[in-house]
Amino acid sequence: MRIIRKNLNVLILMLSLLLGNYAMAQQTVLTGKVTDSSSGETLPGVSIVVKGTTNGTITNIDGNFTLSVKKGDVIQFSFVGYKTQEILADGQKNLTIAMAVDRAELDEVVVIGYGQVKKADATGSVSTVSSKDFNKGGVSSPQDLIVGKSAGTVITSAGGAPGSGATIRIRGGSSMSANNDPLIIIDGFPVSNSGISGLANPLSTINPNDIETFTVLKDASATAIYGSRASNGVILITTKKGVTGKPVQIEYNATMSVNTIPAYMDVMSGDELRSLAYDLASKSAVGLSMGSLSRLGTQNTNWQKEIYQTALAHDHNVNISGGMKNMPYRVSIGYTNQDGILKTTNMERSTLALGLNPSLLNNQLKININLKGSYTKQNFGESGAVGSAVAYDPTQPVRNGNTKFGGYTTWINLSDVLADGTMDPNGSPNPIGVANPVALLNQTDNRSTVQRSIGNVQFDYKIPFLPELRANLNLGYDYFTTKGHNNAPNEAAFTYRSGIGRLNDYDQTGKTQLLDFYLNYVKEIPSIKSKVDVTGGYSWQYFYKDGSSFVRNGDGSQVSVDRKTSKFINENYLVSFFGRLNYTLLDRYLLTFTLRDDGSSRFSKANRWGLFPAAALAWKINDESFLKNVSAVSDLKLRLGWGITGQQDIGNDYPYLPVYRGSTPTAQYQLGNTFYNTLRPNPYDANIKWEQTATYNIGLDFGFLKNRITGTIDAYKRDTKDLLNFIPIAAGSNFSNFLTTNVGSLENKGVEFSITGQIIAKKDMSWSVGFNAAYNENKITKLTKTDDPNYTGVDVGLIGGGVGNFIQNDRVGFPVNSFFVFQQVYGSNGMPIEGLYVDRTGNGGTITSNNLNKYHYKKPAPDVTLGINSRFSYKQIDFSFSGRANIGNYVYNNVASSALYTTVYNQSGFFNNIPTQVNNAKFTNTQYFSDFYVENASFFKMDNMSVGYNFEKALKARVSFTVQNVFTITKYHGLDPEVDGGIDNNFYPRPRVFVLGVNLTF
């Protein structure tokens, strides 16, 4: 046995040596060099890896490499900007690999109006943001995906409410009185820009998880194919599709969000207000006597903390995609439930999306079917509580034990003061007293339910006997219904000013129908090295909307027109003929010519049709002989464009017709004890027509170092004529002494720049950075039919405080919505001197009694917008961030201008709180029109920061943590410098959001 064991040990040792030598014999050291296939130059930094393993290396500065391999290994060579190559290890000791440039990025297809082109062949100013570049986190509305991502595209949310709306401006607004929103097209279906009752943001009915790309068309050569709706740019939204030949894939995305309020308005505490009130009363200041102090309470109520909450939100999306034979498909189901940081506010949304893309008749007939449905329930709460929480007396409790107003503390008339000078809790409410903010929230029932469906089917047929010709038919619809109410019980004290209680029911139905048909002919002409791409078609679209709104008191007394006469029906048609020619010579000289003829029912027969032409030239400079062999330049294209677009969305479907409308309660006629509704004429212009915008654009697209660095520079000028303005007219010449008509002109000009760089591109590590900047200058050039230097312009921008106070003015020579204010005089201590302003006319007297002393000072729109984003990954970990800046935007701080010592006590018998910003000016009386309150609101915002980890072995999964609205850097004294319209008057704060995300793929 001992001999057997000894021999066995020897045998094992010999086998081990034999196998070891065999394994070593299989390992070889492979050396080589990697070069560019066209120039022959060596390529440093090429990633080389044995496929399916972690065994790898990169080429050195001379393009050389060394790697241990064994026979049968597949060696993979990859480098940014080049096609990945795979080589089989077959015992070779040395290799020279020539890598070809990957033009996939340039060959990438860009969606344009009624078709698509290669990115390299685009002649217009087009910006595309794909899903991989979208903003991360808990995104409930589609527009939030691309905030800060596209140069010259400014997106400003209306506030932080769930599903809140947003203002989108592309290269500044082209209108004053008409709609400035871009045309939005979803999967080839142009949606109406008019709002939906009961829905803050019509786009929120689209689930962001279903969106694949946003394409922003900016200049007229890109947008003119949409004619009378394209002056404010076009945004094309493309949703995700299935892929032929791919197995069934099930994906589940979920986010859980915690929403917090970043900061509170700094106001006085109860103790501070009591101290101030006693000090003012002791000096008999602001009409406050010692006897009035008995109305002060004993509490220290923080009203803002009473109305705000830490809110939760969760979002779930399941999609199934794949591709049966000739039938790619994708089905998506989504559910969102989002509470707002303002108590009682909420949005609950369910969505369904279906995409089918069959190919029939040997791929000659391609069909795209897109169906989207949503069911949205929204609780709007009462946003007035935001301002009330700032102004309500902090010395009072939330409830004071009354039995008349639901127990909520309510300011009572002086006639109901008790013998000791205190309030009778059950007295008559003061009709002008600030409403209890908690009562506003809890006693308001403001809800809506909206159902919406958007769908279209598109047939693309290649003519068998003429394969260069395709026929495309697109049929679509958009249908929605909404029902809502905004009610308050009879015990709600804030309804007593107009009656008792409030009942407000509204409903709306809308539908849009679409028929597009066009022919597309593409022909290569080798003999003259040319390519012709011609498109011509017809479009018909119908818009319809009806609804009603019935408002009355809770006790049944009527305060508005009755339900029957509150009903409305609006409809309009748009009929169009369009054509486009794309001509390419020598694959480097490009010409595009576009023409659209639009007819709109909104205008009379004499002005119904408008012609909108556009032309563009492009030159691929890098394909010229003097640059073709310059490896550092991978793309260089010069673009020139011109075109005319229009704006027919003027807010009225019948502006050219004399119309009589039912009157309001304040315009009723009394006979005996009965009040009868009357009809009143609306002003009209029989010759009204659409605004027209001529755009000039020059652009340069560039790419360097095999497109590791890519970018675009554009300069543009936009001139809008036939601008709509509300002007005075001679008495008796119309139904009114004022008329909205085409009299003005407006100019926008600017520069845009964007750049993306792949800084690191290694096997286990990558780092990319993107940056964009845009400058826009806006100026009104005409406002009246005849030049009138004494015309003072149009007052706009209604502010809180006083009656009918406007803080902005539109006037020739100045930007739209410029602030129109008095120039403040300051003392030697740097503080503003109350009531003292610069006499700009030199006429002396009371300066504030003469509006000629006002001057145009700054504007809400920024001069410069910046966007920056970056993504870094190391193995399975990735980190990304996205931020943006506005420079040169100003805001009128209406919160501060209302912060006055005189408002501490109202002579009708109630106390107000005031923001501590009162100490910035220390004004006693209102100075609403002082330029002191027009503040520089330039800012930098870190919109989101996200870190994620990817599991790629047993389960394909990703977990991520994201913070949205991370921080803001600004000198503005208000809560948030980003104010839509430029007037800060206590809007719904934007929350800071912490998001945990999970993605599972099966």
C-alpha cells in the first residue's frame, strides 16, 4: 500500500507538470499596432480586450500594444469614432489593425417635418436630445426631460405643483398678444396649443418613460414646412418603438421620491410682530393705536409650516417590447401618484401606450400605429394659501374654537368686537381680511378628472413600378374630456365677500382630427453625382372644443350666467399644401427649398391663405480635397438659411366676425326686481391676419478628433411683422374703442453654441461633458399703424397691491415686457430715500404724478442662457449631473414691494405679517413703482445629480439615487429667481426632490 501511494503521488505530480506545460503552451504574447485605415496614422488609447473576459489593455502613444492570449480567443478592438473590430487569435504573434472611421453618428437619422434626413445632410438648425441624455430623476412632465439640454430653448416651470405647466421659448418670443409657444408634434401628430380645462399642463398626459427623442427645429428652413404655426419653433417628440428580430424584453422602471421645501419666506414671528406693533402704537405710527393691540393673539404660529409638508411620490412603468416576424411592437403601462409640498395638492395619472410597426408586401408597405391614453386625476388645492401664509397674523392660532367657520380663526368686523376689545369668534367675517391659509386648503375642494387619447396610423408605401417613389398617409386624432369643480362649503369664511359658500362646476370636450398625405421621390443620378429628394403633400386638420362653467353661491344664489348660457363651442380648420426639395451635389453641396400654402378658417376669405417659403444651403467643407486627409477634422459643415413662418394661434377662433356675447353679472339690466342678461358686442377686425416672421440663419457644425469633440454654432435674426397689438381707435368706428389688430413689428437676434466632448473613452472608464450657451436680444420696432413718438405703449404685468397697477410696458425700441418704473434716489448710506425719484423730464413738481418720469428698466428674459451636463462611469458605477444658468434676467419682487410698516395693521381691524425684506428699504408707504424692487435674478441652478449602479450578471438591473433642484446660486432676495413672466408674487415653491430609482430588464 505504501508503494502504491508513493507511485500515485509521483503520477499526480507528473500530470500536474504536464498540464501546466500544456496550458503555458496555449498562452501566447501578442504584440501589434493599431492605425487609422484612411490616413495610416497610429491610434493611441484604443481599447483591446479578450471578448467575454476582463483580460485587456490599451494602445500606447505610438499605437502599440501587448496582450496575452490563447488560441481561439476573440480579440475586440474599440475606439471612440471608429468601428469596433474583432479578430480571432489563431497563433499569430504580431498584428497590424487598420480601424475604419465609424460614421454612424453622421449617418444618424434626424426626424424633420414630414420625413427624416441623415444628420450629416441636415441643412437647418436642428437640435436632438435622445433618451440617454435626458435629465434623471422623478420626472412627471415631458418638458422637464430636456431642461438646459438645447441651446436657445428656455423652459420655465410655472411652479412646483404636481403636473405644473411650463413656458417654452425657442429663440425668444415672436409675438406680444398671440401665442408664443412652439408647435409640438407627437409621433407625427401636431397637437393644439390651446389649454385643457382642469389640467395645468396638457403635455403631462404623455408618460415621460415612453419618449425616445426630442427634436427641436429652430430656424425657418427647418420649420417652414409647418407654415402658419412655426414662428415660435417646432418640437418633435418621438416615442419608443419595438425592434424587428429582438426577443421579447420586459422592462420595469420605478421611482420613489421624497419632496421637501428648500426654504421658507423669512417673515416675522409672533413675538417679533407683537414687538413691532407695540413700538408702532407707542409712536402712533401707521394709524395704529394702543387700543388696537388687544386684537393681537398670544401664539407664535408658523403658517408656512402649517401649509407645507414633506411629500411622497411614486412612479411605475412596465413595458413589453420585441419584434415578431415583420411586426415590431411595444406596450407600456404607467402609473404616477405625486403629492405636492403644498398640502392637499396631488396628481394621479395612469397611462397606456401601444406601438405597432408592421411591414407588409415584402417591406414595401410599412405601417406605424401609435396609440396613447391617459387618465389623470388632479387636486389643485388652493394656491392662494401660499400668499396667505406669508401675510397672516402669526400671533393667531390655527383654530380659535368658533362654531361658525369650521373652527378656523377668522378676522371679524370691528362691529363684532367684544367688550374687552377682542374678536367675537362667531362674528361676521371681515370681507377684506387675509384668509386663514389652513382654512383655504382644508375647505377648498378643487379637483378635476381628465381623460385623453392621442393616436395615429401612418402608411408608408413604396410604389412597386417606381421604387424611388413613396406614398405616405397619416390619419390621426386627439380626443379629451374633462370634468372638474372648485367648491367651498357655506362655512368657509373666505367666500363671504361674494355670498356664502362656492359651487363651481366645469366641463370640456375637445377633439382634433388630422389627415396628411404626401409623396416622396428620391433619385440618385450618378452621371452628375447628384441626389434629388422631393416631397409634396396635402394636410387637413380640424380643431373642436366645447364646454361650460357654472359658478354660484353655496346657498343657491347665482353669481354668474346660468349653466345654459355659459356653454361655448369653438372650432377652426387648417388646410395646407406643402412641398420640399432636397438636392445634393457631389455629396457635399446641399440645397433645400420648402414652400407651404396655409389656409385658416380664423381669417376672412381675403386673408385666409398665406404662403411660407424657405431656402437653405449647406457645404460639407471636410469633404473637400484640402481637408479630406486632415484627420483632426472629422466634420465641418457650413449652413445658410432663410425663410418665412407664421403665427395663426391668436387666441380667438372668430376674430374677423362681429360677435355679440352674453354679459357678466355686472352688466345686467334691471326691470323691477329682476335682472336680465344682456348681449354686448366684441371688438373685431375684418382684415385681421396672421403674424409673419422672417428668419435668417448661419450655422457651422463641427467635429474633431474622430468626433470625440462635436458641436454647433448658429447666428440668427428674426423679424416679425403684422404683430398683433391692442390699440385705441376712433369712437364709433367699431364695437369698441380698442382693437386687436396687425400693426406692429418685433426683432430677435442672437447666437447659439453647443459642444460635447468625450474626454475619457476606455474599457472600464468613460467621461463625457456637454455645454451649451445662447444669447438673445429682443426689441419692439413698431406698435402703431403710423409712427407716433408720443405713443406710450401698452401697459402689461399686473401686480398685487392697489387696483390695476401694471409694472411692465411694451414700447417701440425696448424689449417685450420691459419694467416701467421710477428711478430711485439713494442716500449717502446707500439706502433708498422713500418717495424720492429722479426727475427725468426736468419739469419738477410731483414726480410720481407724471408717468413721463417713468423709464424702461431691464426685462424678465435673460440675455444669456447656459447649460452644462456631464456623465462619468467606472465599471458598473456611473455619476451624472445637469445644471444651467440664466444671466441678465430681472424680476420684480412683488413680495418685497408689499412689505411695508403701514400694512402691519389695517384700519378695518386686522393685523398682517410682513416679510423681513421690509428692512431692505424700510419704506413706510407703498412705493410699488420704484426700480428698487426690480432685482437682478441671474442664477445658476444645479438641476439634478445622479449616481447609479448597474448589475449585469445574474440580473440586468440598475439602481440609482438622484437629487433634483440641488442648489441655486443667486443674488435675488426672493425664494426663487426663476419666475415665469418676471413678477414674483408668492408662487408655488419648487421642491427639492430625493429620488430612489430601480430598473429591471428581463
